Amino acid sequence: MYIIDRTRRSSATRNSRSFDYHELVKEAKTNPDPGARSLAYRAIEDIKLESKDIRNMRESLIKAHRRGNSDEIKDIHDIVAHKKKYRHE
């Protein structure tokens, strides 16, 4: 997954997948490295195709990482490992 974190922006907007999408579009258009552009386009397609369950799980995981809550991160990883609906197929 290709992640861009702009720390000067408010945390409420940075936690959303739409923010990720817009940052990836900007990166895909401006990055001179073709490999990075390809990864950005692939991540854009993944975001477009993900279900509501996956989107909510990813946002919860991002919030847990930013809070440093390792127990919640482990719980989310366990759930994803055992539930097919949280994985891209």
C-alpha cells in the first residue's frame, strides 16, 4: 500500500480514505518516477473497489496506529486474518 502523510493538515481530514485518494491522484500526476506512479495508480484502483467494511477497517487501523494502541492494532490484524470480507480478492 502506498501511504502519504502530510502532517501539516488537520487530523480529521487525514483519517479519511478520500484524503488518501486525492493525495494518490496528486502523486500519480506529479511524481517523476514511473514505478511510484504505477503504485499510486494501483492504490487508487484498490480504493475505488474496496467495500464499506474494508474502508471502515482501514480507517480504524490508521486511527489505532496514530494513537499508538498496539492492542487494538493486533485485534484488527487478527480479524482481517480470519474474515474474508476484509481482504481484497
